[in-house]
Amino acid sequence: MHPNALLDLATDLVRAILKFDAPADSVVSAFFRQHRQLGPRERHTLAETAYAVVRQRLLLQHFAQSGSGALERRLAILGWQGSDSFLRSALGPHEQQWLSEVKAIDPASLPEKLRHNLPDWIATPLKATLGEEFWPLVDSLNQPAPLDLRVNLLKSRREAVVEALQQEGIEAQPTPHSPWGLRIAGKPALNKLDVFTRGEVEVQDEGSQLLALLTEPRRGEMVVDFCAGAGGKTLALGAAMRNTGRLYAFDVSGHRLDNLKPRLARSGLSNVYPAQIAHERDERIKRLAGKIDRVLVDAPCSGLGTLRRNPDLKWRQSPKAVEELVGKQLAILQSAARLLKPGGRLVYATCSVLAEENERIAEQFTSEAGRDYTPVPVAGILEHAKVEAPELLVQGDHLRLWPHRHATDGFFAAVWERR
């Protein structure tokens, strides 16, 4: 494709994403469906350019003020993730000079807000929580996430999958903590590989794998994945149960559960029972009250731990939205807790980095639940589940994962046992 045409498309895609009226990944997917003539390299350049603009929106908008022409074109030029020579051939002399002048500016000389590219309501609590680690977190959030896989131990072994991927020219390394995980650099087309189509691997962040390991389901138990979504953790739980017992995958979204069906078919699991529920007090839940051995509640949250993958979330979320989520999170956790039998385990998790969605929910639940639910330190559970170096994953009694520390998404988890 001619450089001018590709830059024009990048401009159109940036314009569409910056409306923030839909998740960026769905905007990108819809854009590519409209432009089916694009090759893999062109799609990669367009998508990564658009994500770079979203990640560094405040900084690039500041730089763009000095240019001329459409704002979205200037942003696409500044965020360009393709070949530099290819881009320059699409620019006129004035644009080339402007770009050179912008690149000569030292970002360290700019105000903090332009360097961290976060709304104040997110940056302020993170600074208070992390102190000097705030800037390493910022740096990590501005990098694309690696690709993590979970090996389906019902069908293969981690070593065998590594060898199969090597034969396809893909280097995979064991994840540092999860005994099920592999990490891959880049974004190869996995869905065409035999190891994927045979159900030997699933794409799943190492942090998400650790939530399933923390739940630690056993053979023959009754287990509930309370907010199952597309079922990544459901599949991990089912495999850990060795395809025995009964595993309920509940979610209020039938559409999300539909996405579980092809994954479930590949997995070889027959112990999973997906069910759409109306709300956390649904009749299905009432009928199971007091009968369940393990409940995992990966609650709806702001998703701010996934900014490497979903950088638009920091612009689409708001303090009011988080406040509404907090009320929903506590209600869901309280309802899910009623499912447990005495001696049962409850795991509450989010992919948020904000304390109000994490530690404060756990504290409030413990306070209101009284003596019926006893907090359980996660360190011992992780060690028993054969997680490597569990002490690096723990903050107090809780699991706390950070992109800059652990190369995972940001995750939190707390655990209780019912008396």
C-alpha cells in the first residue's frame, strides 16, 4: 500500500478510537472488517499506531499543538509504529521538519502529567500507594503486554508444547510463577497452530492463571466461577479438577458465555455447566446455597490493571463509574459467599490496581461477615499449589500483582474460608 494511503487509514482509525464510545479493540476489529484488503504488516502498523496514540494521548496532543493539518493526522504521525522511512515518504517537507523538532524535545523536561499520561484521579492514588515505584509502573503501562499461554494439562505437558512451538519457529519460556504458563514475545497467529486447535493451550495472562491456582479446586468438588465471562478461568479450573466434579460458569451476559463454547469444545472438558443469570440473587444461585466447595468471584471492575492491553480504559472510566462498581462488587461478593458449604473457599479477585476495588472491598466484607468467613493468607495456598516464589506475589494476606513487578496484568485477590 502507498505510504500516503496507509497514513490516511491510520488517521481514520485514530479518529474513530478517540471518540471513546466503544472499547478500542472492538473499534480496531470493526475497522479491519471494513478494510479486508489490508495485509498482516499493515494491520499491525495501524493497530499499534492507534494504541500508541491512546497510551500517550496527553503527551502527543501537547506536541500536536505545534503542527498543522488535521489533529488526528498529527497524532498518527507522532504515534507511528511502522517503518520510519515509510512514514517520511508520506510526509511533506513542513511535516518532516515539524516531526524532527518534536523528536528533539526531551520528555523529561515536560510536566509530570504529560509524562505519565494518566488522569489525575488514577495517578494520585497510585503515587500514594507505590511511591518511587510509580514511574516504573508508568513505563510498564506504556509497553504492550507479552502473550501468555496456559497449557491444558488434560491434553499435554508444558515441555511438549514448548517443543511444538519451537518447530513452528516460536520461542516460548515458562512463566516465572504459574506452573501451567508459557510466555511468548510478539503476537504470532496462534489460532492456526495445531497446539491451539487441539486445545493444548489457551491464551491466558499469568495473573489470571494464578487466580485459578489460588482457588485450588479438587477432583470431584462442586465449584462455581461466579463471573465467568468468556471462561478463561473456568477452563483452568476444570482442567485442575481433572474433568471431574461439577463446575458452574455463571455470568449475566449470554454473549460472553457464547464465547466460551468454542473454547470449551477445544478443551476436552465435560464437567462445565455454563448458565446465564439475571443478577447475583438469581434463583439458580439460591438453589445452590450452602452446597459449593469453591467459589471464584472475578468481579466486574474498572479493568485498570489491563492498561497495557486496553489503554483506552483510562480515558473511558471515571471516578463515578468506579464508585458504582464498588457497590456492585460488594453485593456480588456477599451473594457468592452464600453458595459455600462449611469449610468451603471463597476467592474475590479483580484486574484493578485501585485499593477501593480491592483491599477496601475485602476489609468491608470481612467486617460485615463477622465470624462466618475467616480470611486466609494467600502465601500458604500458593506454595501448596506449587507456584514458584509465592512470596514475591503477596502483599499482607492478599495476592497483589503489578505489571512493572510481575510482567502480568494488575490483579488483586483475597481468600476466605466459611466456618
